[in-house]
Amino acid sequence: MSSCSRVALVTGANKGIGFAITRDLCRRFSGDVVLTARDEARGRAAVQQLQAEGLSPRFHQLDIDDLQSIRAVRDFLRKEYGGLDVLINNAGIAFKMADPTPFHIQAEVTIKTNFYGTRDVCTELLPLIKPGAPDANTAHCCSGQAVHMMTAQTNDFLSFPENEGVTRTLRGAQGTVTGCQGSYH
């Protein structure tokens, strides 16, 4: 087990908002910060960049579309820290506006990752939130651009009963659960 008992984990942290959140947590959080990325080489490069700034994040590979990958992170957190104090769900995908992929395929791929992948992360990791942690926190980030691109069809899709499982899991988690939407482009 790690000598540090507190841990924050950021998904999709090798670039952009996730990288900035990880940098800030490394500066302010009193505990270990785990940077995760789907691509191991990019994740390790991000860790090296932060180390060059004098920060000390840890790295763990995580593909939120892969249940085995999610469970590997879960097992790592259990073994190394006995749980989790802060979870930042930042991982997600967005197609470029000019992408020629048909919309229905873009919607399917996006929902698979951004909804079901995040749901699976919550299902596996929220039970690890340490009881009684004074600042236990879970945040879910979604870009404003992605939200504005949703159509009535995708909004109907997101209202399916599968969403209730995430809501129940979130309600059962210790600490604070935060949803955030930014206008990041």
C-alpha cells in the first residue's frame, strides 16, 4: 500500500482539461494524484511533462470503453490506497465538426464512450469512495460544445433506464457528487 493514504484520480488526463485539472490537483491536493489515459505512451509523456514542472503525478492506463481496463484501475486503487478520495470523470470523445462519419455512427460511438464508459467507471470506482472522507468528491466534466451538438434523438437516448443505475450509484456514493459543463472548445 502507498505511504500516502489519500488519492485523486483523473480520467482522460493526458491533454486538455484533464491535464490542467491534474496539474492543479498535483499543486493543491494533499495526497497522490493519478493521471489516467487510454494511450499509455501519451499518458506517460504527460506525466513526464508534469514531472519537468516539479510535480509528482502517478500514471495508470485506463480506457473507459474497456471494462477490464476499468477493473484494473479499481484493483490498483484498492491495493495501493484502500479506496479513492476524489474521482474526476473527464475522459470522453467528440468528433470534429468536419468529420465525414455519418451522424448516427458518431452518436453511437460518442454515447458508448461518454455515457456508457463513464457509467462503467462510476459503477466500478464509486464504491471505492472512502466513507467519511471530508472532501470526497466526484466530478463529471462535459464540454459545452458536445452538449450543444446533441439532438433531441440523443437526449431521448440518454433518458433510457440505464441512466437510473448511474443516478442510484451516485446517490449511494460517499461525499459530494458534482456535474459540470464548460464552454471549452
